Amino acid sequence: MRALTNLSQIATGEGTTFLSGEEQGRIRIYEDHSILIRNGRIEAITKNVPPGTEIIDCGGGIAVPGFVDPHTHIVFAGNRTDEFYMRIGGRSYLDILRSGNGIYRTIRDTSSANAERIATETIARIRSALRRGTTTMEVKTGYGLDPKNEEKMISSIELLQKRVKVNLIPTYLAHVIPEGMDEMRYADQILDTVKKNRNRISFVDVFCDAGAFSARSSRYFLESCIHEGIPARMHANEIENIGCVKNTDGLNIVSYDHMIHYDDEDLDIVRRNGSSITLLPLTVFSMNERYPDARKIIDRGIPVSLATDISPLNMNDDMIFAMHLSVRFNHLTPEEALNAATINPAVSLGLGGRKGTIEPGKDADIAVINAGSYREIPYLYGLDIVSGTIVGGNIVYGMTETSEA
């Protein structure tokens, strides 16, 4: 058994289900407690460490649940540096996409690389997220486009699962439609690929928006996958509101992601469907878009999660920066932001019983922060404040010195 000691504070949400409404802002605080870990799981939160326990000194920092990033496009080859300067120069996202660049540029780069190269390029990005306290990360396909290359992306994810310490949750993403192809015919093609690889993925997702899949084809794809027993997520209302959410009334969508351009009817449907919303403030920051108001979402009783959406468009893996932006511009409280970065995304990934809080019986996935209180985390967004990351009870970043009680 081992113990995380010399912690000034432990701050965590509680439970195994979504926190919404007033519950989203509830945090349990322990002052000057230790965390006992046995066989990779949290055994107790206590002030009494048994003799013979291996001690990990946390240097007076605070412990929060390891961050859970539920929406990433971190698996890809190449980069889009030129597009970064195009956007600065005034080119819109849709202009870049319609010129054959944007997502299509990454599809060409990723399709020309083998699974090993894709995994090798991605490892550095995942390890960077680990150093920022992320312990679980959803990872999407979507840069393969055709069945062969999408299966290659799944193979890359499987290689990464063996090589990195972060828990990776694979999602098959229907991203964009090949030029000149009928979208319903393409939806059938990717459905065949999904069914063939259903044991290699945890979720499906579709990019429903201007320049991507229509509301009609998105519902057809998601409804078909749900019928096959595969949980569904959805990119919705990022660029425009083309009716994506409105056309999913009655569907069991786990999370609607982006939701920049939502309206009241959209929120009614999300709540009626029993779904959550994942906000991606880093992408809003990258695209210089407007930040959706999370207050209206939380006041409707809809659970809110945060994610980085790291991608070639938004090269940022920092959940702490996402928390900062969410507090500053999405109008979350620090408490709501912490739960949105931990327990709610864990639940959205089907992991609420194991991850997302610091409670006995859960996996010992913990971020140790060099701060005096969890409320400082969004404030200290620009500093290197993660002093240690622990996954399954093992130190995977920082804090290497141990002793025995």
C-alpha cells in the first residue's frame, strides 16, 4: 500500500453519475488528509497512515481527480501551420475547408502515413497532456475518411494504448464527406466500417454542421449505430445552427459537443434526451468565436463537461486552460469547472464508476497541483502548476521520491 501525504487540500466532486444544476457546483474538501492507495485504487482518505505504508510526499500541494478530456482529435499526422496564418489573415473556417485545406489537409497527411508513424507523432502530444494532469482522454478517428484509412487510425490508437500511460477511449468519427460523394451513400459505407470494427471502439460521433454532415444524414448514422448498441456522441452547432440537435429528438445521445450556436429549443431537446453538453473553449479561443453561455445550460439542469478539442486546428492539450476560459467566458464557477473537467466527462465516457472523483473504490487517477486551493487552478492557468500525475496508483509524471512510514 502507498499513500499520498503532505497534501494541504483534497478537492473532489462525488458520485458515479452526472452532476447537474446546483449539484454541478458541489465540491467535497478535505484539509490535511492523505490518500491511501492499494492495487491501483483509492482505499481511503484519512489522517492516519498505517505503519509500513510507502509514502509519496506531495510537497504541501493539493490533490484533485485526474482530468478527463472527453473530446480530442489528437491522433493525426502532419500539421496545419499555414492554416493558422490564413485564419489570422482573415480567412474563415469554411473558406479554408472549401478550398480543400483544413480537415482535408490533415486527411491527406494522415492517409499518406502508416499506423506506426501516426502513433509516433501522436505520442508526444499525449505525453504533454499527461504533464498537465490529464489521466483519461477520448481519442477520435476521422482523418482517414475511407474505410481502409479509418481502420488504420483505429490501429494507431491501439498502438498508443500500449505505449502511453493515459487511459485512451477510442471513438469512430464520421468527420466530413468525400468530395462528390452522396452523403447518405457515404453514411452507409461508414456504417459498414463501424459494424466491422465495433469491438475496437467505445463510441461513434458525427460532425453535423455547415460543410460537413447534414442533420438528416447525422440522425440516420447515429440512430443506426445506437440500434447496433454503440453509444453515440455528436459535434453540433459549432459553425452554424443547421438543425442538428433539433433532428435528434428522442435519440440517446451521450453528449452534444461544441454547442456554440444553441437556442432554447436545442436545450429543451438535450434535456429531454437525458444528454450532456461538452464545451470546447480552447477551440472558441483558436477560432476567435463567441463563447456559449454555460449558465443557461446549467440552469436548465443539463450536465456540462469541458474538453480541449486538441486538433491540428487547436494545438492545445491543457485542461487547466480550458477551465480558465470556461470560468472567464462561459460563466462557470471554479467548482462547476472542476466537476466539468473530472466527474462529468468521466460519466460521459462511461467511466463514472471508476474515474472522475477521489473516493474509495475508484481508480487512483490523481493530479497533484502546486497551489493552496482548487480555486486557484483557473487563476494560475499560465504557470507550470502540475507537480505530479498519478494513473492507477502509479506516478507517471513528477514526484519520484518516496519513503516508508
